[in-house]
Amino acid sequence: MREEDLREAGRKIRLIICDLDGTLLNSRKLISPENLAAVREARSRGIFVTICSGRVHPMLEAYSRTLNIQGPLIAANGGVIFDTRNGEILYRNLAEGEKIYHLLRFCLKHGMDHIVVSSRACWYSENSRRIRRFEQYNDIAEADKLQPIPLRRFGAGTDAAGAETGNNYREALKDGIYKVLISGISPKEQVMIEAYIRSLGGLSSTSSEPDLLDVSAEGVDKGNGVRILAKHLGLIKEQICVFGDYWNDIPMMEAAGLPIAMGNGDSRVKACALAVTGSNDEDGVASAIKKYILWEAFPKLQFLGKQP
């Protein structure tokens, strides 16, 4: 699309939604001063800026505080919409516990690194390396005097016949299940897991980075989250700009009038975008906001729908 057409599309934007990892965060998992300044400037022009992440909402608090998000954000790949002002969950789509139980048994059987993220804790397999990401977040949270995510390790019990059972899977599934993360998998293993997920029914899967599969309730994706949020705010597709970098961002791109891919993004994401900006280590979000949305001084317009 021509730059003048992109800028014309930018005139209509009243909502900017950013993916977090690989997009708004740089490689050190920080929001750069340039990105933060662009967010603040957009907000000063009457544009609501929020995040849409694969992370669950308790793991977004440190970043939403830095961004000073006063309103809803989208978490768990669209499975949760959470209002930062009062802690209200505006929308939630939980996975069915019995189906997740069978999936966990499948992961145990095949020796796969698996994590269950529930409404009260994060449960992880004995062989999990992925849990280090949650430990890193807890370090950040504790430094900012925020509540850490409770971490619980699955047991590896056996039944009367000596077969491994994962003896506290049932305990983990007593809470609402936001998602399962299966990591360190090869492309061949991913095909096998996705086939098994389809056979269970009632679940959906996506990927937010290589060798990682996110499993959620059927119907969960970032595009659905964006559409639900837009309806809540009284906005239409043409008033929404989104930024993303990986496969789980593609449905979000399709739900926005101005989808922008990161320079470090996957080729499939770039193919769905109207523009490609710099990488997450080059302040790509700030560059595109300035280039296409804040490119001229325009008066603050009244926010349509419910002011977040």
C-alpha cells in the first residue's frame, strides 16, 4: 500500500493494540523509552493504546503499569479480556478440564515439556525448561513489588500397573484453565500433537514462537479478542491498528483496519500486514506510530463508545 494511503488509514485510528513479546518488548524484555514515548503521545491525541498477548493477565501487570493502561487489555491469546482499572474480567473462555487432562497424559507419555496455566497457578512438568520464563517474570514482579505467579510442579506418580499417571494433574485442573504450553517440540511432533488435539475436540492451538504450541479452548484467538474489545469500546475495524510478529498474531491482523508487522516478524505475518516496520530492537512500534498515525498534528477527537 502507498504511504499516503497508510497515512490516510492512520487518520482514522482510535485504538492501537500491540503484541508484547517480539513486538513492543525488545530482546531484553523491556519497553524502550522510544516506544513508551510514542504510546504516551498517541494517548495524548485521544487514542487508546493497549496490549494483546499470549501471556495470561497476571503476567502482564508489570508491563501494563509501565504503559499506564487504564482500561481493558487482551490476554491468553484472546481467551481473557481484563480491565486494569478495577480487576474485572470482561470476557473469559476457559478450556474444558477433562480434555486438558487427556492432553497432559499424551504429553507425559511422549516426554514433552508441558505447562498448565490456570486461574490460580502455573503447573509444570518435571522436564520443563519453559518454566524459566515464568521464573524470570516472577523476578521482575518481585522487584516491582507485584504479586508473583505461584509455580507448582507436576508429580510423576504411577498406577497399580506401574504406568506413569502424572498423579496431581487432577489437582491442577480444579481451577479454570487458560492454556497449556507444549514446548521444545520438533515440526514432526507439532503435527502429531495438533492431530491429537483435533481428535479431542473443543480445543484450539496456535504458536507464538518456534517449537512452542499454545493450546486453549475452542474459539480462542487474538482476532476474536480484538473484535470483542472493539465491540465493548464501540469501535469499528477501520479505527483499529495492531502490531504483531508471529503466527498467533495473524487473526489479530485480520481484525484490524491497519495491521502492521514487525521487521523481525515471520513471513506469514508480514503477508497479512499493510505495512512492515522496524524490528522490536529498532523501536519498530514507535517508528510506525509516528510515520502513519502521528504524522501530522490533529486535534484530539472524541473517543467513540466507552472511554477506557
